[in-house]
Amino acid sequence: MEEEIGIAGIGVSLPENLVSTWDVLAPAAKIRETLKERLGCNFVPLATENENPMLFSLRAAKEAINEASIIPEEIDFIIANSLSSDYEKWQSSAFIADQLGCINASTIDVYGGCNTTGAAYHMAIDMIKADDEINTVLIALTEHLGGGTFPQFIGDGACSLVIKRNSPDLISLEYINLNETMPSLGVMREGGVIMPFSEKTSFDGGWEEQVDFNIEKYKTELKPIFSQISTKPILELCKKANINVNQLDMLFVVHQQAHYHLSIANLLGLPATKIPIHYIENLGHISGFDVFISLKWAMQDKLVKKGDLLGMMVMGLGEWHAFLIRY
């Protein structure tokens, strides 16, 4: 019998500063209020100037460790994302290991967008399957890009997972990774081989403000087919697990516009109640790990029960990850 690997603990850390999207962010971005229902988000948690990414990451990791009833010395590997690193510190995963006292842990950072959540989760499962000496992996993911308004209002915060061999809950059953052909929507003006950085390079604002994004191309080439593309990893996951998509008790999709979630439910033939979009209302989009924040909240709200089949789907940068979990 194949050994079970599950999520032993989920930690969440969000800023206490909740900002009204429609009073503050929407007017500044010139977003019309008629889109309110389509987006489905009224508030997002935003970090203050004294709150850095690692602050939230450490808090979330401590909560996940406590929930898993383990001590830091039991952690064999730490995976952290690096898109929102605190650059005054060293490698994010090594910093977390040092601060938490994970003296036996190897560490690695993974770089990417929202797809980082899927990549980190898949890495953790595969590490435990492949190496008998790895029993417990800590995933620490954080985001500090809050205040953005496309395609959903974006918040700040962190989520951490303890992935453990022989954990009795939230068992990993199957997962799938797909890369679809995507239209080229944005390009960074400088950086890379064709247009390298130079002594005259000047950055005003964050890296995302250095990207020329083609909104018309997005509207005409990607938006009309995006929901359809997003059903493919879910259907492929169910096929791999030899189940029908209707057997999913709940489907957690990376937070985008509420309309996008409802479109996916409709295309899959699922009732809207199986995709909990109400969690978007006071969270917005916080990288791919917002699926695990919603999962924790759904467990606390008793929207899922032991034995339920839970689908998870995250995507970013043209990459999709889907995974099947049994509660």
C-alpha cells in the first residue's frame, strides 16, 4: 500500500489593515463600480510600511508548525518563495530556518508568480516520496504586492504548510502540471539578453511597473478563452484519479474575479456552491496560496467534512497546477 502524505498544518498570517477596494483602490485605478459584482471583492489586507514579507511568513510558519504538533527540529526541508523576499535578509528559506531553529532542514527558494504555490506543493510531495530521510517539509509562501487592481484586487499576507509523511488529514491523492500556449501579453523594457540592464537603467516603483502590458491583447486573445483553458487541468486531474468531476465535494480555485470562478463551475457542470467564492470578498487575490487560506477557512466554517474529495487549482505565468486532496 502506498504511503500516505498529507498536510499536517496550515498557517495563515494577514495584515490587520483592511482597505476598502471600492472606496480607495478602485477610484485610484479608475475601475467602474459596475464591475463590483463581477470582481466580488470589497476589502483586501494591506501591509503597512513597517510590515515586511518575512514578518508574515514567519508568523504563518509558526502557526503551521503548532497546528502540526511538531517541533522545528523535526523539519527536514523548507521551501519558500522569493518573488516577495525581504531583500535586507538572505535567502528566504534559510532565513526562516534560522529564525525558527530548524537546525536539521535543507532549504530552497522557488521563484515565480502564483504558480509558485503549485510548484512548492508538488516539490514537497515528491521529495517525501523519493527520499526516506525526508519526512516533514515546511512550505512558507508570502506576498507583498498588495494594492494592485488587475485582474483582481491584490492583498498582502502569507500562508505556510507542513507536509508530512503518514499525516492522517488532507491526504495528497493526485496532482498534475500543465503548461499552455499563451499570448505574449507583457515584456519588461530592460533586463535579459536582448535589452540588458545598463548604467542608465532607472527603476521607478516595483518590477511590475517596468512591464509593458498589452491590455488589448489580453481582452481579445486571452480573456475569451481563459475560463475554458482553466478547466483543462481540473478535468485532466480527475481523469488521472479515475473520478468524475462531479465527485469533487469542493473545488478551490486561485482567487481571480468571482465571475471567473462561476464560469469555471458552469463549464464543469458543478453547482456554484462547490466553489467558495465568498472568501474573495475580504481577501482578494494573494498569490496562488489563497486556495489554502480558503481551505483553512472552509474547514473552520465546517463547509468541508472528513472524507471529502477536494480539488485545488492554481495558475500563474502560463502554468497550471491542480491537485486532489482527501480531507
